[in-house]
Amino acid sequence: MYLDFLAALEGSWLGHAGRHSAWLYTVANLLHVLGAAFVVGGIAVFDLKVLAERGKHAWQVGRYAIPLAATGLALQIPTGTLLLAVEARALGINPAFYVKLAFIALGLANVALFHIQFGSALRVGALPPEARIYAIVSLFAWIVTLLAGRMIAYL
């Protein structure tokens, strides 16, 4: 079923357009990298603030960093879909692609759990020490996501 989905995606108008338009593929690739910079950059700045000074005033960093990361994610989803569609059958079974997806899931789950657990504390001021664990997991997850994304081209 998964392989059928990949074949259908590759055979779709999106896959065809990506394969036959150098500009579309190039722009999608550029925006995907830019989106990654926004996601990881925004989240990393916030995580580092959580790690520093027990997260004191992390909300001040978060009010800029979190929308930046969300903008990056909004760029990454459509561009990643296009880049996958170009060679979906080959890329969709690449071990690095699986790792990338797994660590994206970990990163997103970690963000959600962090905000469920510490959202109100974040708005008040300093965060409890256990918030640092979420920041470390987040940094690790997003760095591995970047690494796995780059490794897709080499495996």
C-alpha cells in the first residue's frame, strides 16, 4: 500500500511538474532549505533560551522564534511534498528518509508536550528544571532531522 502511494505520488501531476520544470524544482529546493533554517533556527534559539537561566523570559524569545519556526514548517510541507514527488519510489524507501520522518515526529511531539506541560509557566516567567530535558530532546531531534535530510542524497 505504501509503495502504491509512492508510485501514485511520483506519477501525479506534481511529480511530473517537478521533474519537467527546472525552475519549479530549484525554487522548491531553495524554499525547503530556507524552511529548514527557519524551523531549526527558531526552535534552537528558543531551546537555548530555555537551557539558559532556567528559561527566564523564554516567552520573549518564543514570541519571535515560534512564529518563525511555524513559517518554516509551512514552507517545508509543500516543498517537501514536491521534492518527494519527483522521485517518490526511490526517496520514499531511503533509510535516511525514514529517520528524517521519525525525528520530525519526535520534534513535533516534543513541542506539543512542552507547551502542554509548561505553557502556563512559560508565560509567567522561569521554567522548572525539567523543561531543560525537553529543550535538549528538541535540539537533538531537529539536528538529527537536518542530518538525515542531507543524508537522503547520499544513501
